[in-house]
Amino acid sequence: MVTNNNILKNVAVYLRISRDKGENVDTLQSHRERLVRLCEERGYTYTIFEEIISGQARMEAREALNSLLDDLEKYDAVVVTAIDRLSRDLEYSIHIFKRLEKAGIPVITPERIYTEQDFTLYAIESTLAHGEYKQIRKRMLQGKRDKALRGEIVASRPPFGYDSILNKDKKRTFVPNEKAETVRKIFNLAINGYGGKSISDITGKPYKSVQNILRNEAYTGTMIYKDIRVEDAFPAIVDKDTFKKADYAMRERFAGDREQRVRTKGKVRTILKDLVYCDNCGRKISFQLKRREVYEDAMVTKKCECGMPGVKEETLLAEFYAQFYWVELHFREEWQKALDTPLEDKRGNIEGQLTEQTKKQEKLNRRLKNAREMRLDGELSKAEFEEIKTESENELIALSSKIAELNDELSTLDTVKLSQGYQEKLRLIGMIKEELNLPKGKGQLNYTKVEPCTNKEEANRLLKLLIDKIYYFRGIQADAFGNEEEVIKLTIAPK
């Protein structure tokens, strides 16, 4: 390591403050001025790296520090106000020092220069900083835990739709305000098949806020702090059943692989938008205006990447309408089957699926942990780590959604709720028939007798609540007599 102060010319100045300790931008400015003054007095040229983050944060979250470490070869030293500004976690502190030691980079504070000979001192100071932080944090967390166990609010600010007040016992709590009606509307729209962007447009709330509201269980009156869960801690804006239904509806929109999640934007020109998939390769099939009729609503499906040819929308609709009555029949049969199947058999099946999904989740968590360790050891570049992290986290989100769905099924496993679920599906079919101007009775539909749908966007929304996918096939098949003919076939997969 470099030890001669005279050959130190270009240094990296690293500044970090933590809001956990009550530090703010004034603290950051004070530290910056102190280190800039030190550099100018000693004649160093310097580059500043700064961030507001806890000293116990994971290394991958320390963007400024990682940026500095990735460019160590550009600098002769790293300047900090104190050793614990690099990290308050002992493991990370030693890892950082080893990286600096390997690159021959000393650490400079206003009091001294730490070189490779100072490793023991560095380790001792890091250990003391780590212990001090743990004690401070332990006292803070224990205080919050004690409050949470008493049912007191520990959140820093109330969620949208609530005001923070002091009750008659002078304890802080939340109460709904005039904005609570917007929250109820957001949940209701989600249950009825509207996506986050549409809900944002209707309510005027930013898209990100809509997402956060739909994920926040506080709206059921539940206070969650770490592992502490207090039911009915304050008045609910929506009941638990509404929260679960909205959560399930939103997860359904983004479950599955990327191809399934992608949703086209723009005007809804067909009631089958985002519902048609290739029966051969499983890719989603999109619609486009017919080239020679760009001023009309004449639509065709695009040719699939696997070679499945396209088809006119009117031909596709004729086949869809002809088969739609089978969806109602499907749900009536599923309803009867559910009533005939012993609940214990269903419970065992769901619990088996839960075990399988949980094992996959644990495997992915181990993979992510190993990737973090490899990044710490320098075995993975930042780009490689980010790729693994993103892929693993996306898979974990999908698994969490599936596990939550299975847990919901397990918690609602009784005959009355099963019946209510199927009754809701059949009610939805009635609404779709009305929106599409379809005959109310059962039986195959004649497309030529169906009136055009005037509100395609609404019809498309209702169909997405009922149908998962519509698989499309067009090709040559032999009939019962061995004669080959072109057929167009749809297979509707209800939710």
C-alpha cells in the first residue's frame, strides 16, 4: 500500500450519512466542506462520491460506494471523515479494506492514514463501530416493538386516505379522511378488471401511488411492523375480502412469463385484445388494421413468429361467439365437480402445490444470496450481478404471487365460498352477454344474428375477468373421411 503522503495526488472523497441517526443534508454539507478543505490543504485533486444510506445497508444498495470501488485504479487514496463512514457492518468493512489493500489504496481520515500495516487497528475500530451501531439500533427497534405490541402506531406518516391524530389516551393513531373514498374506488376498480394505468387515469392518482395503495394492507386496519401484526389497530377503509380480491386481480394481470405479461397500449379496437394466443407456440397474437382499409375498423391478426397464419377479426369473432356458451357450461360443471369433491382432497392437493412452490422460492433465495457473496468477493461484475438479481427477483415475485394465491384458496376452502365464487362467474357471463348483445339463453350462437358491440373497451375488460387465454389455430387437417381441409379453431381457457 502507498504510505508516502507526498505521492498522493488524486483521491476519491466518500461521504455517507444515515437518516437512522438523525443526520440530514446539513450534516452531509458539513462533512463535505471538511474533507474538501483537507484535500485542498494537502494539494489533492479529488472526485466526490456521496449517498444517504445506512452503514448497515447491503453492499449492492451502496451505489456510490460501489461506483468508487469499481474505479479504484483511478485514485491514489480514499478520503472519509471516519472509518465507520465506509461501513458499520464488520463483514462489509473487512471486505472493503481487502479491496483497497489489493489495489494498494490507503484510507485517509482527518486524523490519520490507514495502510496495510493498520489492518488490525482498522478491524478493531470497525468492530467497535459495528457494536455501537447494533446497540443503538437494538434500543431503537425494541422501543418501536414495545409500541407496536401495545397497538400504537410506529409508522412515520399515515397512508393516503388517513390522518394521524392523538386519541383520548394521547396515543397516535390513524383515522380515515375525505380521501378515503378515492381509496375505496381504487380497490373497486381493481376488482372489476381495470389496470393500474386505467385506475390512475380515472382517479387522478399517479400510477405508482395506485400500485402502493393496492399493496398496502394498512387499508384493512392492520398494523404491520417487522414480525408484529396487529389486527383492527385503527378503522379500516376496505374489508379484508375486498383487499384480497383486488390483490388477486392485479397479480393475475402480471402473472406468468414475460410474453403473457406484455400488454399493448392504445385504443381497444377489438373485444379480443390481449386474449388471443398461438395454439402452436404459445406466443400472444396481436391485431392490426387491414392495410387497404386503414380508415375503417377492419382488423386482422398478425402472422405469428412460428408461422401460424393470420385471420380476419370477423372470422375469429364468429368462431369465438359460436363457442362462448361452452364457457358457461364449463363453470357450471366445475361448480358441480367442486361440490362433489371432498374438501380434504382439495386441501391435500393445495398443500402439495404450496410445498413445491415454497421449495422453489427457497432455492431462488439461496441463488440470490450466493450471487451477493460472489459480488462481495469480486467474482461477479456489477452488470453480471444485476442481471442475476433482476432475473431472480422477477421469478420470486411470480412465485410469491402463486403462493399467495394458493394460501387464499386454502383459507377460503369451504362449500359456501366456493358456491359464491362460481355464482360470481355466472353473473359475469350474464354481464358479458348483455354487453355483447348476445342471446340470454344457452346454446350455440349464430354470429350473423349478433349485433355489433358498441363499447369494445368495456367488453374487453369483462372478458379478461373471465377468460385467461384464447388459443388460436389455423391450418390443414383431415376430416372424418380423410379429406384435407383448412380449419380455424379456437380453444377458450377460462380463469
